Amino acid sequence: MKIDDTTYSQFNTWKEILSEGNLWQSVIKTLSDSSLLETILQSSAAKSEWLFVGCGTSFYLAEAAALSWTLLTGQRARAIPGSELLLFPNLFLPDASHIQAVVISRSGRTSEAVRAANVLMQNLRIPTVGISCAPHSELEKACEFCIVLEAADEKSTVMTRSFTSMLLALQVLAARRANNRQFLEALGAMAAAFGPRVPMLARQMQEFVARHSFEDYVFLGQGPFHGIAREAALKVMEMSCSYSQFFHALEFRHGPKAIVSSKTCLTFFLSESGGKAEAEVLSEMKELGGVIVAICNRSNPQIRQSADLVIELDCNGEELAFLAPYTVPCQLLGLFTGLRKGLNPDQPKNLTRVVMLD
Ligand code: F1P
């Protein structure tokens, strides 16, 4: 079936995924010169370590943002789920004076995220910046500053453009901290090139899903791509109620590969730093009988020979600029797999849009 923007227009999730490339251009342009980001950078200038906090998709966003932060600024950064801070605050007590925190929450209402922001600000005295897609939220009230990307919010339960847009916003913040204008330009060029390609990407993924029936899904990524692998697994779980796992690509050899069969879909998020080693694992899993999706910037004969589906970004610039676009094929994988199973991606089973605790 020919796919165009209207094919699945009854689903908010489809429209939200389709809007990502153009939305990214606006986010990157607006924040590259934002005075709020300048204020945040000035207020955090003396901080030498950054702590990114989130829940669910926003925790995996925190992971990708933390590794982006270190690779762009050279500063230490780590990511934790909001619940860790609430249940094990002593992990963060020793000398917190050098730490700057960022709490990520699309809704700005998730209880664990808002409570974590209050613990950071009130108990641990760690200055905390919020990033959300909802204005005037509880998170905004709890934080010193809050970056709000209203246009990136979704009607859907499942996070798609909010994930990629908030990740790009935090990459812009990191690039500005590092005075790396070249990376900012690479992000802008990526967004401009990627937007028009989403319908073709959707066609590729829909045809792939129509050709296969899988029992389980594995997502494999190293370095900053590991957070993307975790988010991809969650997308497929949420939208299609399928069993999904994630690993560092080379870790998959150390036992988990026991599950590989012709009913296993293995998606590799191929980095440029570790691409050679990662592609070796890809070829080995093909030999074990798995069905392989290779998401890469530029493929090579080894990848094309082993992969059942190759998705090439063909972008210039640093590989950190690939994190957001690498996410979109798996948002589409989850959408089309769910549709194929007769599910409604706008109403994912068992899920609520926000997890509120008593
Ligand atoms: C976080 C979250 C989502 C999940 C579902 C419930 O929301 O856990 O990751 O997909 O929507 O909420 P938020 O804190 O980013 O609003």
C-alpha cells in the first residue's frame, strides 16, 4: 500500500511521528539562541558534574542526554530513574556541591519526577533545571528553571516527538556549554534533511513488518546509542505489546544470544566509533538465524550482506547528531507492529499518559 501523510491520519501517534523532522528544526533554531539556556549555562558554570533524571521514556532520554553531555563537554554526567533518588538518596549525599541536576518529564506531573526535583532542590540543595512539554507544571514549580517545549507535546500516551525534541534540546544545551557551533550546525542540517524522509522510512518499515511475524525483539546499541536501544525496546513494548529486550551490542554475545531464532528481530543502532565491532555481532546474529535491522549512518558491504533491512541516515557531522533520527524507525516499528496485531497505538494496553502515585 502506498503510504502518504494521510494513510494513518486517524492516529495521533502517526501524525506526531510524521511531524518530528520539521519540529526538530524549530526546536534547534529556537534554543540555539535562547536567553533561557544562556541563563541556565551561567547559573551552572561552576558545576562539574551533571545528573539527568527521568522515568520511563524520560529515563532513557536522560541516559542518552547524559552520555551526549560527557562527549560534548568533557564533564562527568550520569542518568538515574526518579525512583532511585527517592529510595536511595544516600547514593547522592556525599559532596553534592559540584552537581547540577536536570529532571525530564513530558507531562511535568509524573509523581516520581516531581518528588525527585523537590528532593534535589530542597533536601540535597542541588540546583535543578526542568525540561518538559507542559507549561506551568508541578515540575516547573519545583525547579530553578524549566525549558518548556509545548509544540513537542503529544495527544498520545506514547512519547515519540517529545522524546526526540527534549533530547535535541539537551544536546543543544551541551553544545552551547562546549561552544561547539559546528555540532549545532550539524544538528540543524540533520533535521532539515531528515524531515522529508519520514514517509519513505514509514513505507520501508511497514513493508518490513508486513513480511515478518516475530516472537521477540532485541535492540542493541553502545555508548550514547544504548539509551536509544532502551527507548526503542519500550516503544515496541508499549505500542505492540511485544516482548522486547535491550543490550549493549557486544554484551549480546555473553549469553543472551541463546534466544536468537528466525522469530527474533534484532535491531542494531550502529555507531561510527564502534561500528566495526558492532557489525561483527550483526553478522554473527544473522548466521544464528536472526532477522536483522541495521540502522546506520552509512552502510558497507558487510552490513548490506547480513541485514534484512538497512536504514541509512546518510548525514554529515558527529554521530551524536544521529541519536534522535535513529529513534524514529523504531517508533514506526512499534506503530506498524501494533497495527498489524489489531491494536490501537493511541490507546496502549495497561498504560496511562502519566504515572501519578498517592
Ligand atoms: C513518563 C512516562 C512515559 C510512559 C507513559 C507514562 O512520563 O513514564 O515514559 O511512556 O507515558 O509516563 P513523563 O514523566 O515524561 O511525563
